[in-house]
Amino acid sequence: MKKTQLEKLKVREAQIKARIQSLEAADKTRERKKDLRRKILLGAYVLQQLRAGDSRAESFRAELDGYLTRDTDRALFGLEALPKAQNEKAAKSPMLESV
């Protein structure tokens, strides 16, 4: 059975849509990798400054203390775990929902 021109065009359309999705996914992956690399480099810089005794170290630690809510994240920076009620309140924060 011979395909009509319409059927051939629909097949081609599906192929083009699949290619577009593939390219968009690859682009998103590249952007996520670049974002991750920026975070790693910034984090390495900040940690180096903290270890070197930068004058901003205590201020930065205080900011982290107010920002980090998960106990495992806080432990990475030598911060004490938050009381249970405060931890649950931070998890329900509307600010976190918008991110």
C-alpha cells in the first residue's frame, strides 16, 4: 500500500517534533550543568574564604544559620539542628513554595 502525501507529511511532522523535543532536552541539560558548575565554583570560593579566616566568615555563618533548615545541610556547616517545631515551620514557608 502506497502512502499518500498527507501520511508522509504527518510522519515527517512527528519526526521533526521528536527532534525538537530532543534538542530542547539537551539544551536544558546543558543549562543545568552550567548552573551546577557555577554553584560548585561559588561554594569552593566561599569555603576557601571561610577557611582562610576571612573577616566576613562570621557574618556568612550567621546568614547560613538563618537560611539552612534541613538538619543534614546544617551539619555540613557545623550548625546545630533546629528545634523540631522551627524546622517544620521553615519547611512550610511560603517563600520556599515559590522557588
